[in-house]
Amino acid sequence: MFLNCYFKKAFYVLFLFLILPLSAQTYTINELDSITEKYRTEGNILKSISLNKDAIKGNGKKNNIEISIAAHINLGGLLWYLHKYKESLNHLEIAEDQLEKTKNPFLIAKLYGEYGRNYASLGLINQSTENLNKSIFYSQKIKNKSQREKLLYYHYTWKLQNFEELHVVDSVNAVFKKRLELTAQPLTYVHIAEKFLKNKELDSAENYLNKAIKISGDYSPYQKSMTLLAFGKLYLEKKEYEKALEYYFQSLALSQQLSRKNDITNTYKAISDTYKLMNDDVKKNEFLEKYSDSKDSIDESEREALRIPVDKIISKETKKEKKERTQAYVIIGIILLVSAAILVVLTRKYIKKQKETEEIIIETLHETDELKSKLNVAFDELSKLASTNDPFFLTRFKEVYPEFYEKLTSTYPHLTANDIRFSAFLRLNLSTKTIAQYKNISIRTIESRKYRLRKKLELPSDVDLNKWMMEL
């Protein structure tokens, strides 16, 4: 009797032991995001990472693709906080691959927002702004007002930083206005206060910082840390160094809790500079060393991420064209055959389509000039960068043709980055066919771009665009 009872208990315990691991915790997207943020703001960023990795494993068995996407996006953000940009981008790419299986605007907006944040940290400002524009577009489609406004504020904040980095004043003001229309958060007041600080209007700056600190408890610890940092700058301007240090150390503690290494690094530098003004060389050197170590660590992470192959960084762009490439090659082949047939007809008759005949002759001259230009080492390098759609093509072009770039951008400031890149191709005297091959698009599309660019430059129809570029 005793043995039977014992075996029953043992069997029951074994049964529970076997089934409990199978009943893993499941979350909704909101619950996962909420717990992720809770752990992160408490300083448990590694616990937050573990939570999302477990969510991916658990929901993989249940085939809940949206939870898996949300977890990968969260991991992208968390690893960004740790400056592990390469790992962060890997998780975002996995999420992007899976995103085709959902039309959830909240997830899409978050994904592009994280891409924007990564690219901004790596100095790829144009790519960052492009992704932030996408995230804003999808954020506006979110029905939940709280979610929508939270993401929009977040994305406008990063876009604002990008425009400030580029010193585009009009765009800074326009984005700031849009952000202000959403809500007046602590960062909003901090941004206004820092403008007053820059102009040495200390009373006005303090007024706005007091507004920021008053409501900082209702928002994330990050906003409070930035408010405290701004207070430190204010008291530094007032030459109240002890008070400045008090605020700097409070800000530093919050940044360390949040694992925001960039903010930690900047605060180390501010503290070191303050001790320098106080003639305390020991403390100055102590925090200067901390600043240097932290900055070196960040720089190494950025260098590692920038070594990711170009096709991986720009996969988001080429992925959209991947399905169309086979069809595009067929169309290009047909266009080439038709063009050849037309050329024969035009050569024999010398009558119809005189304009097309002239374009073919010009095209032939361009190709001849292109062959001659290839003798130049710089041209070879630029041509190679152009052929791979390398994001650093324009940077190198500016070094080789500084006068052309400066004259074009100053005379026509309304040109977009794509317009400037296309103008660079024409300045290199690349033929329409070559540009089409480099961009994997049709010759007709290239001609359309030439037409649009001509309109923006306000060139008469009888002016040859390629020749104009060469003489600019």
C-alpha cells in the first residue's frame, strides 16, 4: 500500500516535470514590448535580451510570426544600446525577411525606426533619414493613438538630430514643429533650452529646463538624464561648477542604468572639462581616461559594423528589385534588339526620327569618351564604386571633382542626393546603357531621369545634358 502511494506521487512529480517546460510563457506584442522596456530601464538589459531570445524560441514552435518579428526588432534596439551594431543589423534583417508575412504597421514602423537609429550612429545620415521617413509613414497608419504618437515623437526626434548634424536649419525647424504638435515632452523643452544656452540667454534656458524637469517623471529615464545633462551645461555657463557636477553625476547614473554608452561617454567628457575649469587635474585626468576608453570601445564597434559587406547594408534596397530582375533583363534585351533594328532603319532611310539618330551618334561618342576616360586611375575607382552602388561613391567623387560638386550643389541647392549622384554619373561621361547596367534598370528609366534632371536644372531642350555637365 505504501509503495503504491509512493509510486503514484513519484509518477505525478515526473509528469509535472515533463509538461512544465512545454508550457512556456507566451506574450502579446504589447506585453513583450512593455516587459522589454521595463527590464531595460531598470538596467537589466541582458535580462531583456534573454527575454526576447526566449520569445523567439518559444513562438517559433507556435508559429506566431509577429511575436518573432517583434522580438528580433527589440533585440536590434537592445544591441544598439550596447553598441553591437553588427549584431543589431543582423536581427533587423531577420525581422525584415519575416515582415513580408505581416502587414502590421506598428512592427513595420518600429523596424525602419531601428534601422534609422543604427545608420545614424554609423554616420550614414542619408540612409538613416530615408528609413526614418518610412517609419513615420507607417507610424501614421497605426490606429492606437498612444502607440502612434509615441513612435512618431521618437522618429521625429532622430530625424531632428540628423538634420542638425547636416546643419539644415529649415528642415530642423519643420521637424521640430511637427514634434511639438504631438506633445511637449521633456526633450522638447531641452531642445529649446539648448538653443538659448548657445546664445548665452541663460534665464530663458533655465526657464525651459525647469519645465522639462517638472514633467520628467512622467516619461522615460532617458529624457530625465538628458534634462539633467542640460542643467549641468547651464550651471557650467554660470560658472557654478560644483552645481554643474552635481547634475552631471545624476545624469551619468541614469545613463549607466540605461546602458546608453554614447551618453555615458559624453558625460565623462563634460565632467572632465568641468574639473579642468576647477583646476583639479587628478579628477580631470580620471574622467578623461574614462572618456577615452569608452569612446575607443564605441569607435571599434562602429568600425566593425562598417566592415559589413555593402550588399548586406543595402540589401533593403536591392530586395525590392530582386523579384523584378529576371523580367528586367528580358526587357533590356528586347529594348537593345529593337534599338538595333531602329538603328538599321534610320541608317538606311536618313529621314525618320532624326532626333533618335542624333541621340545614337551622341551615345556612340559617349561610349568612346568613356573608354578613353578609363585610362584615368581615379575614373576606374569611381566607375567601380558606381557599378556596385557603393554608398561611398559620392564621398569619393567629391574628393576627385570638388569644384564640380561645389558648383552644382551651391547653384542648384534644391537637387536631391539622387539627383547629385546621377549628375556625377553624367560628369564621369558614363553612357546611358552603362548607367542602366550599373543601376539594374531600363534605358528608358535612365532617359526619364535625364528628362527630370534637365527640368530641375532649367536647361533648354536643345542643350545636350551630358556636354553641359562636362563643361560645368
